[in-house]
Amino acid sequence: MLLLLVPLVPLAGMWLFSTSITLGAATNLMDVKSGVDLFGKPAYDLVTQLQAERALSVRFVGSTGAQVELADQRAGTDAALAEFRRLTGSEDARDAASPLTRQHLDAVGKALEELPLGRAVVDTRQYDRVQILRLYSGIIDRAFGLYGSVSGLDDEALNRQATTVLALTEARELYARENALISAAVANGPLTAAERAEAVRIIALQRRAHDTATRYLHPDDRASYQGVLDSAAYLRLRAIEERLADLTKPVPAVDAGQWAADYTTVDGRLYALESAAADRTISATMPAATAILLQLGLAGGVGLVVIVVLALVSLRVARSVIARINALRERALHVAGHSLPDVVARLRAGHTVDVDAEVPPATTVEDELHELENAFAEVQRTAVGSAVQEATLRAGLNQVFLNIGRRSQLLLHRQLALLDAMERRVSDPQDLEDLYRIDHLGARMRRHAEDLVILAGAVPGRGWRHPVPLHDVVRSAVSEVEEFTRITVVPGQELSLRGRAVSDVVHLLAELLENATAFSPRDTNVLVSGQLLPNGYAVEIEDRGVGMPAAAVDEANARLADPPDFDPAHSSRLGLFVVARLAARHGIRVTLRPSPYGGLTAVVLLPRDLVVDGQGPLPQVTPAAPPAGALPAAPAAPAEVPMKVDVISSDDPAAPAELPVRAPQTHLAAPLRAEPVVPLRAGEPSGEKPPRPAERTRNFLTSLLAGAHRGRTAATVPAAPPNAADSPTVVPTPEEPTP
């Protein structure tokens, strides 16, 4: 549309520019006129009354008379003030006021609030004449600021004339200040040193203001002003000013009557000059307004007619082109909103997509729009082809992960089985300790191999058909962590986990425990506890580490709640992705939160349908409220060391009939104590108690061998013969009777 209307755009721009300038000038004239009516005239009348009240107040402070005149003048000032507030406080005035005018109006309002306090100071004669003069002058200056804010014109010549009128008014105000101070001194006594200095300062300002105000006077007004300067009254006033300004001489004697008559004459002629300049400015605005209206009619009317005609012709010609463009737009939106997302969804679901069937065939090229349609079809073809290639590449990568993971799993299962056989044959404590370490590394490597299987979207091969006790599940997860000795497990309820979730829960807990031990000081422990809740079974993993920022915790919880697709760029967060995938698979909720100890607490909430007891699914639990004021009891420290449950797939025909329980040990000279754990038999309910396995017996005999080794080591160290009275009697207390 813009291409077709290129000749019209510059013309429309020129029309808008000229019209806006014309309307701006007209609006400025109207705003100035309304501003003068609503703000300027009321402010000028108020200033006139304040000037008269100021002169009487300065005279009243230094004498005992003029009280009646001052009261009458205050009444006149109050009437002018009421009219000022009525006009400037109306809604029309507020709407017509510019931001600058509102600012000055607020300043005038605050200054007028000081008027009652100033009058009280005058009545009590607490201020001298200079202070009273400055108090009223400050209020008048604010009013002049308001008057000046509404007199600005865009026309340069008119604006210069309006500025000249305002400058003449302010110069007359300085003359009024001079008259108020000198008249009061003449009537009530000579000027003090401070009053004389103030009078000299005002005289200097008044002369400077008149020189500035008359710089751009009209020739007729300049002649009138020169007549004022040449008048006898002005020359007498100026002579008194010159004697006052000569500080080397005493204060001159001033005739009160002559001074008042001369000032009245000069002020009247200056007011006439000011009024003539104001009338000339107002008269000059009428021709300017007429010229603006003519300019607006020509530029706006004729230009608008031309623009309308050109627009109608262009719209008629462009209708067919616009219709084709809209059809192409609808097609593009449909592809972006429906076709491509549908293709991507089918590719992610594993379906086959035919690129040629998804992209429409090319059309016959007749003009540029047909070329655009074909180009868009080619873009669509490239996008669909790229999505197919991406899906193929992702499927290939997943298959690579899956193959590597499965092969690693197979090798690690064989390695662990070989290690298990070697552990049964070895009797030397040191060799057995090394084998246990290798066994522990193999278990961790198996978990990392399962990470690859999970990344590929498959399920690890380990699994059970029957429930497994929860404490065995937790201890199996602990055994797959490198620093398992730093993990403390608090005993929980005697519950079991359904076999279909055992492998994934062990893997999930192991990832969280690995993270807790890796990011906490080595001299601290990681606490693992469990509790049955109304909506499931919660496992809490609390570390004493450095913690995470609140933003990072929120981001991690969002990923755990809604696991995204795996991004290789975030491989450093592989554990978080694996935990999120495993949790989503079984409806488990994993939440991270700051720990009171400065670290991090991971809460794993297992659904109730995954947790069972010996008799079947768990009943609904309603937690009882603790008594008022009671504190929750701290969990007792566990007496047992975490055990590692070596999990082997029950579907593997080469798997042994029993799932052995091995206790990882870091130093066989100090054997670990293990709580009685019944080994799990594949396909056997956990509620039955099978006979004690040979594995338990082997562990016990290993402990005896370790004790004997310590005895032999101690016997090689020479020591003084002990006193029979001091030698304690050692009674062996084996954990279990020797079979």
C-alpha cells in the first residue's frame, strides 16, 4: 500500500506539517488570550492591591497612624484575592493552563498563604520596614511570574512586544517599592543605614529594569518614554535618588508632599506608556490571527482535497494487490501457527513426515507476488526439511546414548558380578577393602551409564516385580555416592516401595545425594530422613553447604516441575535433568528449598500409590495436630551405617536368585556395623522372612579377621607389662553367633 501511495506520502506529510504549524500558531494565540483573561488580569489586579497595602504597611510599622487606611486597603486586597482564586481555581482555568502556568499558579498560592502571617507581623510591629517591604515584594514577584507564563507568543514580533509590556510592568513595580520605602521614611523619620542601603539597591534595579524594558519600544512609545525622562517631576525624583546613592553624604531632606506629587505624576505617565504598549500588542494580534486563518484555509483545504482524490484513486488501483497480499498473509500465519507446529509434534512423536506432501507445489510465475508465494513455499520446504533432519539427528543421538548406556550397563553388571565372586574368595582385609572400593566405583559408573539410557528416553534395565523396603532403597542410593560415609540416614517407618519404581527412585535419590555431598564442606554430614504424609511419603535430603541464590532455586524448581527437552548446551546440569525425567515418570514431586543451616534441602515426595506396607496399599493418613506450645521432637541419630543394595534386574535370566546386601567400607581395620537386613529375593514378597544368607556370615567372619589382624599388629609393638590389677577383662560380644 505504501509503495502504491509513494507520490501521496510526501504530499500528506507536507500538508500535515503546514497544518500543524498553522494550528499551533492559532492555538498559541487562543491560549495566550484565554491565559491573559483567566490568569493575567486577575494577577495584575491583585498586584495593584498588594502594592497599595505594602506602602501602607511599611508606613504603619514606623508610626502610630494610618491604621484605618490600612484596614480599608486590606479589605480591597481580600476582595481582589477572592476574585483571583475564583477565576484561577475553576475547571476551565485548570484545563487551559499549561504545565508552566500550573507551576507558577501553585507558587502564587503558597506565597499568598503567608499573607495572614505577614499582616499579623505588621500589626505587632515585629519586623522593620525593610523586612515588611521584602515580605510583600516576595508575594508580588510570584504573581509577576504567573503573569509572564501566560504571555508567551510564537510570533517573534508579537512576543517581543509582549515581553516589553511585561518588563515595563516589572520596572514600575520596582519604582513602587522605592516609593513605599522612601515615603514611609519621609513620613515617620529619616532612613536608617539599612533602609538607605535597601533604597539604593532598589533604585539601581529600577533603573536597570527601565533600560531593559525600553530597549525594543515602538518609536511612538519611545518618544513618550523620553518625555517622562525629561519631565521636571522625574528630574526632581532622580536628584533625590542621586543624593541617596551618595553614601558619603548624610541622608538628604525630602519634602513629603513634593515627593508624593512627583511620584504620582511619573508613575501615571509610566502606566500610560505601559497601557499604550499593551494596546498596540493586542491590536497587532488581530491581523496575525487573520493571516493564520487564511493560511490554514489554503494549506489545509486545498491540500486535503488533493490528498483525498489521490487516496481514492490509489485505493481503487491497489484493491486487487491488497487482496492477494492478505491471502498470502493468512497462509503464512496458518503455516506458522498450525502446519509447522503439527509437523514438529509428529516428528517428536516418532512419526514419519513426507516433506513434499507438507509443502504446496510451486505456482506459475506471472508477477512479483507469484515469485513471493513460491519463495515462501521454498522457505516452508526448508523449514520442514530442517525439522525432519533435526528429528533424525536427535533420534540418532538418542540411539547412540542408548547403545552406549546399554553396553556400559552390561559390562558393569558383569564387572560387579565378578567383583562379588572375588569378594567371597578373598580373606585378606586390605585386599577386601580394595575390592569394596572398586565395587563402589563400579556402582557409581553403573548409575552414570543409566544417565545415558535416561537421556535417550528409555528405561534402565534394573527393576523388581515386588515391593522393596524403603530403608533398603535409601541405603542403596547412599551406597552409590562417593562420600557415602558423610551421609546419615534417620530410620523411618517400616514401609516398602513398589518394585516398578525402585530402580528410578534409587537413581533419583543417588543424584540428589551426590549433589548434596559435592557442594557441602567435607567435614559436614548430609542428613536423610523420611516421613509418611497424607499425600505420600516424603524423603528429605539436607546438606550444610553454600546453598543457592533464590533465583537459581526458583529456576531449578521450575525445571523439576516441568522437565524440558535435553539441551546439550546445559550438560553441566545433567543431574537436574535426570532427576526431573525420573520424577515425571512416576509422578514424584521434587522440590528444592533453602536450609536453615545455610545449605539446601531437597524434598522428594513419593505418591501414595508407590508406597505400601506389608499388608498392601497404605490407608489414608490424617496428621494429628501437636498440642499447643509443644515443639516437634528432633529425630534420633541412626545407629546403623548406610548399606548398599546391589540391584540386579529381575528380568535378567543370569541374575542371581538373591539380591545381596553389601556394606561399603573404607577401612577394614575398623569394620562397619550393619543393621540386620534381609536380602531381597527376586519374585518373593518382602513380608516373608527368608533364612539368613551366607553373605551375612561372610561379613561377620571378615570382621573377626579384621580384629585378629589388629591384635597381631598390636602384638608387634613393645609395651610395658601391664599391671594385673589394671588389666581389664575383655569379653567378646559378636554381633551374631558364629554359624
